[in-house]
Amino acid sequence: MAARVSRVGELGGLVIVDKDSGLTSHDVVARSRKILQTKKVGHAGTLDPMATGVLVLGVERATKLLGQLLLTTKAYTATIRLGQATNTDDAEGEITATTSALHVTDEQIAAGVAALTGDIEQVPATVSAIKVDGERAYARARAGEEVQLAARPVTVSCFDILARRDVDEFVDLDVAVECTSGTYIRALARDLGAALGVGGHLTALRRTRVGPFTLEHARTLEQLAAAAEADEPLLSLDVDTAVKTAFPLRDIDESQATDLRTGRWLDPVGIKGVYAAIDPRGRAIALLQESGKRAGSVIVVRPRGIGD
């Protein structure tokens, strides 16, 4: 069979993957490079191997967008097991304590959840990717070191109990969580179990939304590969749609577009933060940020000669 030729174009766009359990985010990138027939693939944010759900990939020139995407809010569904603690705060770790949780009432659970909702100080999971003296915390922990991470502020805007199941001596809770980036759902499971005096850990985690990107945008790697074999579109969002979905917009004329494409700047119009400049044809020309009397390019999406 002839080798596939990349059909994502030089500008590319975003591929939203519904990640399977057991794969690292790096695994997803590596497999996507083969499917898309390009080395220019990167990801925004990470998912633990156990987790499933939304992982945002940038392809070709759109990889430059990844650092600017406003992926500050995330949504998850998860299952928390009360009555058992592990050294990783999830089901992949070693069990460190077991006790019956059947005596815990729904009212006590609701009070524990309420205490973990809103603006809180959270100690990240020991096996997180946070760097400690230049090395990932999980690497130090797996090497047998005792890792102490400082609490940091996060916001849990929604922490809802969807269902309770009493399983043997444990209590399994299906939950829905919406939170800011940097919140560890496994740490919520750990802290809820600790507050109830029975220990807790995460047994399942599915990310349903990252910023504006949801499971509705997503395909599994198997579906992406099937689309490639069938010569179907591979991008979830082309670069223009991705930019319009993720950033505030400023309409510009052809002359202004030419200025941006050749490295010049525009006059500011009072838009805060990073925003997108869109030409009369609806094309994303650049991401801009204003400072003083200039609206300068953070990224030129379409430099002169590219994407014409």
C-alpha cells in the first residue's frame, strides 16, 4: 500500500483526540504523527495514562497556537472509591490503607464535597508532573524519595455527586467536576476520603472538556486512523476555525492584513489579552496583544507566502 500523504496542509489545525486509557499523552502524539504523516504534532496539557477523554493536539503551523490557547477551565467525570487509599491517589498505585466506608452517610459526603468546592488550597498528587529542583515529582517519588509539594490555589466551580454505589466495604461515587487548570481530581478523591476518615482514591477519570473543546469535537485514535484510510478530513478544526473558537476577534482590512503578514504592527483598539486578527475573507492572520500604542503580533498565523 502506498504511503499516506499528509492532507492537513501547511497551516494545519487542531485534532481533538478522545484518548483511550493506558496511553500517555506522548503515546497519542506519536501515533498521531504516523496517522497524519507529519512530525509537526504537539499537545496542549496532559492526561494521565489511566484517564480518558479530551486531549488537544496542534498540527503543522497550528502547533504554534498551543501555548496561547486559553485552556484554563476543564471538566471531568470520575469515580472516587471511599475506604481505600493508594500511594498515587489513583487505582494505578499501591494500596496503603483499607477500611470500611459503609457507615459514611450521604450527608457527610455532601459536607466533604462542599468543603472542597470553590477557591481552595490543594496539595498536588505526589506523582504529578510538577518539577521539584528541576526534576518531575513523579520521577522522584518512583525513585523512592519522599516528595513534599506545597499547596497551591485552585478553583473547583462544580463538584457534584451523580451516583453512590456501596461495593463490598467500599463506597464508589460517580462525580462531575469543573475546575481551573492545575486542579488534580485524584487529589480531590484523596482529600475527600481523608476528611471522611476512610481514605479515598480515584478509580476512573474522563475529561469531557478543555476550554472550548469538548468530546463533541473529539475522535479516538482508531476513528482518526479509519478516517485517514478512507481519505476523509482529519482535522477537528482547521486553523481558522480553531482561532475563531478560542480567541476574541478583531476584523481587519486587507492593508492591515498585509502589514501583519510582513511583520508590522497595528494601532491598538482597546482589546485586552491575546486576540485574533481576521481578514475580510475570514482568515486568521495573526494573534495580537496590545501594549502602549501598538497591537503587536504574538504569532503570525499566515506570514507572507504561507496560506495564500
